[in-house]
Amino acid sequence: MNTFKALLEREYWEHRGAFLKTPLIIGIVIVVFLILGYLTTERFDQVLTNGQSIELSGKALESFNADDVSNVIDVFMLATASLYQFVLFVVLFFFLLGSLYDDRKDGSILFWKSLPVSDTQTVLSKLVTATLVAPLLFTFGLIISHLAFFIVFSVIFLLNGANPFTVLWSNIEFINNWGAFVVGCLIQALWALPIYGWLLFASSYSKRRPFMLAVFVPLMVGLVWYWYNAIFNYNLLKIGVFKTLAFLLGKSTVPFTSGMDTNAENFGFDPTDHTGVELIQSMLRGLNQSDMYYGLVFATITIALAIYVRRFRNTT
Amino acid sequence: MSHILSAQNVNKKFGNFQALKNVNINIDKGKIVGLIGPNGAGKTTLLKSVLGLDSCDGELKVLGIDPFRKRADLMKEICFIADVAVLPKWIKVSQVLKFTEQTHPNFSIEQAKQFLSRTKIKMDHKVKELSKGMTAQLHLAIVMSINAKLLVLDEPTLGLDILFRKQFYDNLLNDYFDNERTIIITTHQVEEIEHILTDVVFIREGEIVLDANMDELTSSYFEVMVGQEHYEEALSHKPLTMRKVFGKHIMLFNSTSRDVIETLGEVQRPSVSDLFVALMQEEQA
């Protein structure tokens, strides 16, 4: 168990930049845009109406309905959470693609393999990093970003004579929204597991360009399937493989919508219309689909193959 | 357990290419074995099988363990440096020591720190900030702090300058080696290690062509520096090789007719590299 902990710590050392700094940098960017936005509107306001409208709106904020304010904050928190989940998927995509390839490329695999750590442990440590450690670090980054955001807002309110505690802080549903993010990340990991498994396999197997293997092979399979049906069955609408890929990518990048069915009536499902609790319930309901089980089987096979190949592939 | 390493009829094929052909070899405790062969002879292939990095056919046991099936178990008892500067570039010295301590039951972090205190390497250095020689020093410090029964070194000093190479082998011999341990080394710079070897194994085209200890080797082969006056006579005894130095001919002989040939000139011990060249040529002829 000590070994596994050390392996996870190792991943953290190597990828701290991607897992910890990325969410914090996005947070800083959002806060900077907020401040810039505020400064420019104030400037326009000064020029156009001598600053009257901001003063008015500052006062007006306090008379807003608490439910409305709460809704706006929910939408903001869930929208940023959804953005973070999307970024998390992109970060993990490249992390996994390099996870069993980079050390073969620079030869350091010969050092890792000189230690009493089995290849199964190594591969599983990459998987646990992707499914648990990185989401936790992103959660931490999201919380810091949200707090920074609200603090900046509070200062702006104070400058405009509004009380940030009554207007803002008392209306924030921290537990619901952050809870939705955490649950969303875990459900994202479940939906993305076949993709993660495939990436681990590509990373473990590839001799030169894991990206080509990981991306182009599924696309080629999809194309072959499409043209096979078009030519031999005269069916131009069979896009089975592409549909599956799009389905998985959709659920993996925007887990908040993973609870919806793929039929037309739910097409306009907008996660920001819902509260955190409703989202969690919807996502959990979405797990009970046969696609989820096929995905888990596929993930198990690809991860096992990644471990198998890792045992004898030491160079690129 | 009688042998540290025992290989019986070990074969390895890559497609149609037979990289190892019926390799039979036993290595006992307390030896320093030089595994020597030309490029592509199968040295690395053999070592990879020994270290559990690749599979092979035949019976191969290291400390009684099947290396490929139980590499993680084996690595508790043996350690290796395969190639120079393979430590990960991004890692800090303190991190690599901590990681090794947590994953390796026989690693002493105090000892490693003590070795490092004699070098210019600092704990908060990253590997990518170290020179190639310092990276090799760090790797050696880690390996020497592991209480292992077998140490395998595959070209551990390739590309290092002469000062580092000398120091590397000095450290290895003075601070690490004792009769409870066993070392297997491959290198192209045979001259630098031949004085520390107890045994040599020559490998050529996947086959073991010589497996002898150094004493046997120097008693069964010898060099004679022959002057012009005895040249014809010496030649009639069919030397294995011959080279000309300062007007004298240095000839390498097999020991069969030593008594006669000794009278022809000054006898000296052949170097492993000369012997290696001679045996490789003999095989080809």
C-alpha cells in the first residue's frame, strides 16, 4: 500500500503543473476578466451618465429577490464547474496519452523498472491519478477560484455601497454546487473510463506517436464501418461507430448532461436550468444504462492489455 | 540456492532473427563478471531477460526466481543500471530518494545521502539540472545504497569523461563490492574494467564463446614479445594474433606449447581486449 501511495505521489510531482496550476490559472483569468469588465463598464458609465446607474444598481441589488440572486449564482457556479470538467478531460487526455509513453521515450522506464514495483501497480496508479487524484485537485482549484471570484465581487459591492453578505454570501449554495462538481467528476470518470483505458493502451503500445494510434484508429474504424454499410448495404445513415464515439465524448466532456437521454425531447437540456441537487440526481439516473456496462467491459480489456504490453515494451 | 544466476538453453527470437542461441551460463556469488561482445551480439538481449524486462525461452533463474514472471519480486534482491542517465529529468534529487525509499525494502536513504554529500549534487536539484556525469553519480549512489545480492550494469559509463569513469569504478569497488555480492558488467571500454573482473564471458552472435575466470584465462593464453631473430620460429607455432610494436612482434598464443615458446621472448599477460579481438577473429576465420 505504501508503494501505491508513493506511485500516486510520483504522478503528483510530475504533473503538479497540469493538475493544480491549470484550474488556478483559469480561476485567475476569470477574475481578471471580471475586474476588467467592471472597470470598463464603470468607465462607460462615468462617461455616459456620470456614474449614476452603477450607484443605482448597487442600491438596487439589495432590493433583489434572494431567490433570483441565488439562481444567478447557481448558474454561474455550475457553468464554471462545467468548464472545469471540460478542461479536466482535456488535461487527462494528454496526461494518459503520455503516461506510459514518455518514460519509454526518455529511457527513464529503465530506472522505474529497476524498483520492485509491478507493471500492474504502475498502470493502475496512472488510472487512479486520472479518475481520483486529478479530479480532487481540480475540485480544490475550483473552490479557490469561486472564493476568489466572490471576494472580488464583495469588494465591488462594497465600493458601490451594497452589503455583500446579504446580497451575495447568504445566497451561495456552496455544498450543492461544489457537491455537484465532485459527483460530476466521478461520473465523468466512469463515462470516460473506456476512453481512459484506450488512451492507456495506446500510450503503452505505441512505438512512435501515441496520439496517432489513439485518435486515428477509432476514426478509421468509424470510416470503414460507414463505407462498408454505404457500399454493401446501400445505407448512408449507418454511423454506428461515430455515434458511439460522439456519445462517449459528450458524456466525458460535459458530465452534467450525462443523465439525459439521447432522444429529441431532451435535446435542449440545459444544465444551468437545474440546481446542483437536481443535476446529481439526473447524472446518477444516467448511470443505469447498458452503454455504461459495455464501456466498463471495454475499459477493463484495454487496461489489461496496457498492463500486458507494459511488461515487455521498454523502448520506443 | 547454488547459483546467483543460472541459464540453461536460453533462446530468444525476434521474428526470424535468433538473438540468443542456447545460452548456458552459471554465475556464483562473489564474482564480478564482465559480459563482453561486439555490437549486436546479444549482450543487452541477455541482460534484459535476466532483469525480467523481456521474455525468453528456456530455463532462466536469477536467485531462483523467474525474472519475467516475477520482476517486481526479483527487484527487491537485485538492482541494475541499464544505460547512462536514465533517471527521469523532471524529478528532484530529494524526490527520487524518497520514492526509492518508499518502494524499495532494502534501500537506505541515509547511506545514499552520505554518498551524495561527497559530490556536488544538492537535494533540491532536479535531474535535468545535473550534468550527465552527475546523473550517473546520483544513480550509482542510489544503487549502492540498495542492499542487493546482484548488481547488473549495462554500459553504465557510456559517454562519461575519463575522470567520472575512473571514479565510478573506484566507488563501486571500494564502497560497494564485497564477497556477498555479485556484479555483472557490460561495457565497450574493456580496458577500464578488466582489472576488477573475476570472470569474463564473451558473447558473439547470440552464443557464449568463452566463459572463464581471469586466472584460467591468463594461464591458458599468453603473449610473447618476439624479436626479429626468433620471428620465423615463433610464427611456426601458429600464434592466434600478431601485432608489431617498436620493431618487435607481439604474438598471442594458446598455452599448449608454452614451454617452448617462452624461450623465444619476453612473456606477458594478454589484455582482455586483445584476447577478445583474437577470439572474435578466430571464430570468424
